[in-house]
Amino acid sequence: MKNKDPFCMRGWGREGITDPIEVFAEIFSYMDMGGWRRLITKMAAHALSGSIYRRRAPGDVLVDMKVVRSALMAAYALQGATGKDRAATGQDLCCPGSYGTDKDQRRHWDDFPRNLSFKEYGHPYSVFKKRFRKRPLSHWINDWEQLVTAALNPCNLDGERLVLRTRTGLLKLLEAAHVAWTRDGNGGFIKQHIAQQPNGQTKPAPAS
């Protein structure tokens, strides 16, 4: 029987999506890249300190946990893809159109892929391949769920190295997903506002 929800989006997003790039679109509509970066960083800090994370309601955080799980599953499905890879330059990072999702300049720093190297920014799909070669999908999901559980409870998670590795790895995967969505989906603000029609006219691009 065909799986009608291959990326486990039930309860937070549109079910029935089979394209991983569309999954990324749902994920970054749910929360922008800056929000994910702050959330994961806070989760890691609370998991190490033993203090309870209270910025968001526990029920909302558990939904967030499911969204990241879907992101990991979509990234895993794309580890053999290439997409629109290209050599990255400093000029690319000075042009928000390469990674930005909004014309509002205040959002550009949130969208900026600060955890990716130049090479990873140029080849975001290679991040998926590298991360899942080092650690299987089930381990990434388990590490993330442990991080969230520890952040919501008055106990610290043993292993600072594990927490930092999980935080950095998750941010790399999400930033690579964001870049892939910007280039290959309708994530970039240039694509969001203008799409070329066959007759040469332009129209607003559909939101993905």
C-alpha cells in the first residue's frame, strides 16, 4: 500500500506531499530560518543547563519537533540529488537574492546561511549526503528528540559534545534545505514576486 504521508507531516502540514522541496516550503512557511536557528540553539542551551525551556508552550515545541523530523526525512530523500549547484563567491553572500526569502532587509540576516561553508553553500545537497553518511536518519531523529525532551524537563543531557554536534548538524541541514528551496523551489524573493510566462509576460509566482 502506498504511503500517503511519506514525510510524516500529519498534524502540522499538508499531507500527501511527495516532493521533498515542497516539504521544505511547508517547513519554512511554518517558521522562518531565523526562528529555527534560535529555537534549536535555545533547545541545546537548556538541554545542557538543566533549566526548563519556557519561551514556547510545550505543546507547540512538540509540534516543532515533528516539523524538524519531517525536515530530516526530506533532506534524507535528497542526499543523492544535485539541484542547481554552483561555486560560491563572496559576492553571492552579499546579494540577498541568492538566499533571501523576503525583500525586507531586516530578514536578510536571519536568512543568511551562517553555519554553511562556502563550498556547502554552493553545493547544499552535498550537506545532506555528508551528514547522513556519517550518521543514519534514525540517529539524527533520536538525537533531536532527546534534545527537546531534555530542554522541556529539569534535567540536563549528558554529553556536551553530543548536544553541540546535534545542534550544529541540524542547523547545517536546515540551512542547506533553505538554500535548496530558495534555488530549486519558489523560496527566493525574486521567484516569489516575478515568474516568466511563455509569452514573455510576467506574473506573481505561486507560493510553494
